Amino acid sequence: MIVSKRTFRALYIPILIEQLFILIMGQADTLMLNSYSTDAVAASGMISQILMLITFLITIIHVGTNIRIVHLKEHQPSSISQEIYHNLLFNIIVSIVFTIVIGLAFEPILRLFQVPQDIFKLTYQFGLIILSVLTLTTCQMYIGTVLRVMNHAASATRITIISNVTNIILNGVVLFIIPEYVGNPVLGVAVATALSRLLGCILALIALIQIFRPLKHYFKLSWKTIYQVSTLGIPTAGEQISYNFAQTFTTAFIAMLGTQVIAAKSVSTVLSGLSFSCAMAFSAASQIYLGKFISRRRYRTLKKVVVKSIWFNIIQSFMIMTCILIGFIVCGRWITHDLQTYHLIIYYLVILFGLEPIRAINNLIVDLLNVAGDVRYPVTVSIVTTWLLLLPGSYLLGIHWGFGYTGIILVSIADEALRFIIMYLRWRKDRWQARMKQIGV
């Protein structure tokens, strides 16, 4: 098999565009609300962090499906359609259950994470509206995963662009054109976001049905398939779940530092997320493209490509963070009216230069281990470092010793660096090759 840059770019560019628009879908509210109210952006930031954790719990299904389809394409292509629709039904059932459970316990959850009292009611109302469309959100994410792995990445990208452009237009109308007619414009933004996600889900379902015709027996749940998908998905998604779970706790720590720090952290996270979105797009494309090398056991070629990919990710992250920092210095005063918050965001972005490249290469190695079936080792390492280093270190350095959000970022850098070293040694020593039988294909 020949390594083709053109083939890889055909995967990477649509996925990159989609990742950037997914970032907009989740965080455009934050940037637009920041020009409206600091309390509003703090509420939106808290909800985004909490709901991101819930969403990643459901993407267990997406990750397991992705890995299985990569290998089904090489060995059992006739089984792909049934796999797709079976797991779509599984996704819907799990999403509805999560929506009901989290909705009933939402107020205690917000209190657990110490949401400031001055924004508690707004955060609660905003969160319930977004939570109500959780099933639509996860269905669109699932279908996007399927379209990408089946080489229809451009279709997934078009759907994401349409839904996100709709989201931005509706938010702009609510905040800047008709705010006096909406009642509470912040809650109007939540409703606009929900409507755009409904549109995205409808378009995604239409695209999926046009490409893969569903049959009735595809929707009969198979416990064997559920077990195989979950066996792959739980440990694999566990890497992201562990990270976002830790971020949710650090959000609770940050909540102790005041509304201004929450707002500055929310905006700096949105901006640095541009870099991580590019890294995730590269990793997703690598998982699909290099998964063929893994499935066909072309290990020598694979290792050479992986080393080049690591260096590309590092350089890409530094370049993107440089552009983000310069862009915010020039344009940041237009979206941030508070001068102290503006300077705080710049300060956080400078420190995040050390975090984003390491996150990028760590994400790449973990995704490759996952598609090879080595799904338990990364999550085991992640859990250990999260509970023994990241969370205790964030509390000690950030809260107890008074370094604030700066201390939390520094601990995150140490955590990501340690995990990358451990994962890369695992990759180099070829121990992952013995785990491929877990895929069940």
C-alpha cells in the first residue's frame, strides 16, 4: 500500500472544516454572549463544560462503531449497513435515558460544581434548554462519524456548515436585532442553538438514508453487537471522558476564583480550541486512513508515517496558537469590553502555547492505539494520571497555593506530557499488536 498525501488530504480537509464548525456550534454562543454580558458568558461556559462531559459519555457508541467500521471495510463490507443502523438505535436509546436522568438531577449537579449564586438561575435555565436537544446533538455526531469513516466526509461537513451558519444567524438576531422582543436574550440564544441542532439532525438523517438504505431488521438490537461496540467504545472514549471529567472538576475549582476568571477562561478555551480542533481533525483522518495500514498489518510503513505526523502536529499547533494570539491582541477589544478580562485572556493564551502541541500529539497516538484495538491501556493511564496528578495538582497549585488558573494550566501541561511519553513508548514497543483480536471483525 502506497502512502498518498492526496488521499489523506481528501479526508483531512473536510474533517478539519467540520471540526472547526463543531467548535463554533459549541462555543459561538460564548463569544457572542461575551459582547452582551459577562454573567451570560460565565453561565454558557459552565454549561458547555458540564454538557460536554455528558456528550462524551454517549460517544462511547460512536467510537466503538468507528473502529469496527474501519475493519469491516477491509474484511466484511456487506455487514456495514446493519452495523450503522443498529448502533444508531442504540445511540438514540442511550441519549434519551441520559437526558431524563441528567434533567432530573440537573440542579444538584450545578450545586456540586459550585456554580456562583449570581448566575445560578440563568445557568440552570440555559442548561435545560440545551439538554432538551441532547439526543438530536448526539445523533448528528454519530451520523457524522459514520459518513467520515465511509469516505463521505464532505457530506458531513456540508451538514455541519449549514447548521452552524443557522446557529450564528439566529444568535445574532436574538442578541443584536430583536433583544427587546425576546424577553431574556440569553435564553433566546439557547433556543436558537436548539433549533440549529434540530436542523442539523434532520439533514444528517436525510444524508444517511440516501447513502445507506435502512431495512427493518437492521433496527433489532443485538446484545452481541452492543457488547462488542461497548467493549471498544468504553475504554476508547474513556480517554476523552477522563480528560473532560477532569476539566469539569477544574471548572469547579475555577468557579471559586470568581466570574471574571470564568469568563476569561471560557474565551481563552474557545480560542485555543481552534488549535485542538485542527489536531482532532488530523487524528480522525489518521485513524481512518492509517487504520487501513493497521488492518492489513503494514507496520513498517505505518511507523515512519506516524513520526512525521507527530512533528506536523507540533508545528501546526504552534503556528495556529501564534495566529490566535496575534488576532486576539488586534481584535479582542471588539468582543471583550472589560479591559481586565481582555488582558487576562491574552495572559492565558500565552500559557496555553505550552499545552496545545502536547495535547495534539497525545491525541494522535491515543487514536492510533484505539483503532488497533489497544483500547484499555490509554484509559488506564489517563485515569491514573488524572487522579494522582491532574486533579490533586490543580487544586494544590491553583487553589491552595494561590496560582489560580495559571497553576491549573501548568499542571495540565505536565499531565499531557507524562501521558504522551507513556503512550509513545507503548506504540514503539509494538505491544498494541496483540490487542487487535478485541475488535471482533
